[in-house]
Amino acid sequence: MIHKVSVQNFKKFKAASFELRPAGLSFLAGGNNSGKSTFLQALAVWDFCRTVLEMERGLESLLPGYTRQGLGLSDDEFSPISLPSLKHLWTNLKTIEPGARDGYSLEVRCDWVDAAGVNKHLALALALANDRLFLRASSSNLAEGDLLPPLAYLPPFAGISSRENRMSGAERRAMTGRGLAGGVIRNILHDLHRDNERKRAKLKEGRTKIKGSDLEKLRSEDPWEVLQTTLAEVFGLQLEVAPFNDLYHTYIKVNTIKGKLEGRKFVRHSGFRPRDLMAEGSGFLQWLSVYALAVSPEVCTLLLDEPDAHLHPSLQSQLVEKLEAIGQRLHKQVLLATHSTEILRGADHLQVMHFSGLGAKYLQEADQKIGLFLGLGSDYAPKLDPLRKAKRLLIVENLSDSRMLRIWAERLGLAWPKNLVEWPWNGGHAERKQLFLQLQSEIPELKALSLRDRDDMELNHVDQETLRDKSIQAPHINMVLRVWRRRHIENYVLLPAAIARASGRDIAEIEAAIAIHALIVPANFAAKDVALAMLDARGKEITQKGAGSMRALYGVSPEDIAKAMEPNEIPEDVKTLLNQISNMCAD
């Protein structure tokens, strides 16, 4: 597997070197135009060039001492990536470089360790003359019989065709290079299925059925078996590949079958009719194109350019989880470029390769991820300009929390500060402190108040008078850390009278509905020393989750209830917090 990539004069990289984790999953992160896609494309071009040279000139063309001239290609024969013209491969479109030997001014080099533990490298150089591209090996320590690491590059998904012919390897590479990976899915699936059938037939030779131990090994190692199991687990479906004969079949047919796993067996839904692969959603097809390549035995290093784009967050997390598992089980190297803060938040920082300026390095500290998010073009980035002007920040778990604070302020006759930016962040206070420090490096005058639910934190970790988070030992002088004493912010609207007004129901009915949750709301509901049962109640569940919630029973949200509260009903904790926000913004 590749552990180092070096490029010269390739697109935005004049001269750059990248150290890689040789196994497992790496996340390539950075803002737009930071070089993530360019890096993956450099590897795709390297793989294409070495494949063409090996096919046309033989392996000897990649060995030291090879003396023939470079191999020429026309622009329509160059297929690893899509370009307006071949000149766009070069930095600043400058194909002539002083001192370049015979005009070979662009180079991509890969270093890896072979199965015997020996360091190997191959550098490939490119020249452009009269709109014709020339390729040759410029540096190599390969020997006869050496195996090169096979790569597969998958650009952002671009749809699936309704009909797919059987294609040669060159045709598939051309389709994928033009961003039409969806147009080769059926070919990949056909080959995986065919190979699986051959293995099953061989294991069954001389037997009525496959031996149990052989079947277990096949299910855990065979790419088709792994893919089918994964599809059943994630999507509740499996694939059915129709037989294909070159003599009389024109198109490859692949259908989907809905069902569920019962143990190791997939059981079809009764009465379900198989339907063509194309009938499935784009998220599934994008997901499938990634995993079909991930499990392919022909691929050692997988280059994925934003495969999570347009996927639901839950599918994004499953995509990463399954890629991690496949990488470990099948010993793959996966390089995944992403803009997803959801994916990066859950990633080990040591797996995150940050692209910035004219290079990239893996993160060394966990808190470096916070600064990385600010440049990803995420939902947070548009808040930076207002924050530079306001210089006051309220960090909440969800924007619905700040909406409730605004409602309470209005009910109390308090003006909501105009110089305050609300920032949703569901991490803990330690992580929020790192966010604040990153932001403060951009905005030195910044002051912040961080507010979060207590959840399962011990009550004695929250100061009764100020709501200070006492579990953080070294708070920043310009950052206030606050925690609701009641378990959830929704606990502060669990007042039967307000719920009755918001829903138009009788107060006795509301009290009975709340009592089902083993809660009796005390008369001193608004006090700081309210009963422990009120502090520890599951406010989120009672107000908006499940069939017995206030939302389900009466159609009212926590915000609706807050709007119905009288000033004297609003809890003292809320008033304390609103005063602290007001004072921070008045400084």
C-alpha cells in the first residue's frame, strides 16, 4: 500500500510531497480548492499511466534502465480524469519547464512497501507536444515479478444509466474517469457475482452442499458475500444478477430484492417483485458504487472523492463504519475526501489529513478538528462574518434552545441582544472551549456563553445560583460555561397550566397526562430549590418524544408552551441565564 506520494507541476501543486497512512481509512479534509481532489487525481493519473505503459510496452517499461522513448497518447485516449484539455494537467497550464529533460515537466511518484517489506517506488513523467501526451517512467527500483498496488478512483457520483453494455477494462476506466462511475456498476457487480459462483461451485465439488467451515470463510472473505451482507444490514435488500452470455445478451441485468436478514439467511418479503437497480434512490446507488469498488479484489487502494455528498447523515455514518470494517477485513487502503462535518466529528483525528496551502498533513491533536471545521464551507462558516461584527457568541445544543430563550425574554419584557450570534454545537464544554479558542484567534475581542443540558451529569457539578459548570477546572476568562440544573431545557416548560393554555385543554387532563410519566409538578415549579423529581425528569421525552408526549397528545411543542407562560411562571434559572446573556452583550 502507498505510504508516500510526490508530485511536480501537477495542477495546483508545483512541488509537494504527501505522507500517507499505509492501511485503513484516511479522511482528506479542507476547504474548497484546497487540493483534496487534485491529490486524488494525481494518484488516478499515476495509476492510468503505469497501466498503459505496462499494457503497451510490458513491465520492462517500468524497470530501471529502460531506454525506449516515451509512449504517446492522443487526448481522447487519456481517460483517468475529465479535463477541458491535456494542458490543464500542468500547474498554471505551463507545460514547458526550464531544465526538464526532453520536455517531461510533470511527474507523479508513489512509494510503497511490498509484501516482503522492501521499499519500492515508481515515478512517472509526462510531456505534451503538439497536443499529444507522452508517458515514461522517470525513476524506479522495480524488479521483474514485482506487483504494483492497484488503485481505483471514484469521482463524485453522476447517476446510473438505464442500460449497461458489457465493457472492457479500458472502457470502464474511461467511464469512471469522466465522472460516470454509475455507468459501470452493473459490470462490477456481474464480475463479483460470477467469481462468487465459481468459488461456490469449486467448494461444492464432490459434495451435496458446501462444508460449513468453507461456507463460513467464504461469507466472511468473498467480496460478493461481504457486499450482499452489508446491503442487507444497511438497506434491507440484496442484488440479483441475471446470467449474461456474450453471444446473445446485450445488456447486463441487475435487480434488487427487498427483505431482511434472519441470522445469516436473507428472507425475501412475501410478494415482493424484483425491480431494476435503477429504480433505487440516488443515495443507495452512490453508496453501492463505493462499496462495489471497496470489496473488489482488483483494488488495493481506493480513492473516493466526496462519496458522502448528498447522503443523509445516517447513511454517511454507515458508509464510514462499513468502509472501516471492509478496510480491516480485506486489508484495504481508503482515501476519502469529504466536506462533511458529521463524518469528521466522529473520526479519529489521527485519520484526518488536513489540506491547506500547498500541502497536507495528518492532524496531531484532537482539538485541531475544531479549527478545521471553520474552513469546510459548512453551515458554520457563514456565521463568521456576523461574529466578527458582534463579538458576542451564544453556543447552544440546538437553535431551538435559543428560540426558547428569545421567547422567554419577550414574555419577561426583556430586549434580546442584537449583537449576539447563536451557534449550534452539540459537543461538550471541553470541545466547545476549543471551538471558542479557534474563533478567538480570529476575533480577539470575542466573548462567549456556552449553554447545554445537564443530561446525566451529576447535579452537584452545577452551581445552584449561577448555573456554572463546576466540572471544568480551567475556564477561559472570556467564556462562560453554563448548564441547566434541570436535566433538559424542556424541563422548564413542564407546567400544566401553560400546557393547558397552549393546547386549549383542561388543566386536569394535562396533569393526568404528565402523571403517566411518574411526575407530579410541584407548586413551586419556578423556584431554584424545586423538588429533585422536577430536576431529573426526562423533559425531552415528556414534551416531544413518543406516543405519550405533549406533542403527540396535544400537538404543542416546547416553544408553543413557552409562549403560553406568564412572567411569574418562568423559572428562576431561566431569568438568571437571560440576565447573564444581557450583561455579556452590554460589556
